[in-house]
Amino acid sequence: MINANRRDGAVGMVQMLAHESAHDLLSAFAQQRPLVETRRTKLYPSPLRVDPRPMEGIYHATFVHRANASGSLNG
């Protein structure tokens, strides 16, 4: 869901769209094959959150943050 009433201007909107696009892209990849080979019930420490997460969630968050940090989905 996109908040069209954001107050952080064009740059903020582009960053948000890159963030959401990264989620969508990785979700599409996950439809083809599993992203990781661990059980979803096993939890691991996450560098981005205080609560333990499934490895797929950690992978997903890392991918999305990397896309935001680079400002692109092209690498």
C-alpha cells in the first residue's frame, strides 16, 4: 500500500517506490523457487530487528534494504 499523502517530496516518493518494487520483485522470484533452504519455523537473529526472524524474512529485508541503499533494482 502506498501513502499518496507523504510529505517528504519527490525523493521520498522515489525511495518508497523502490522499496515497494523490491518487495514485489523478490516475491515474484519466490514464486519460482524458494529463496532459502531453511524451515520457516526456525528463527535466527536479525541484524535489522530485535526479534528473531525466519531466514526468508532476513533475506527479504536484506534485499529490499540493498535496493534502497543503491537507489536502484539494477545492481
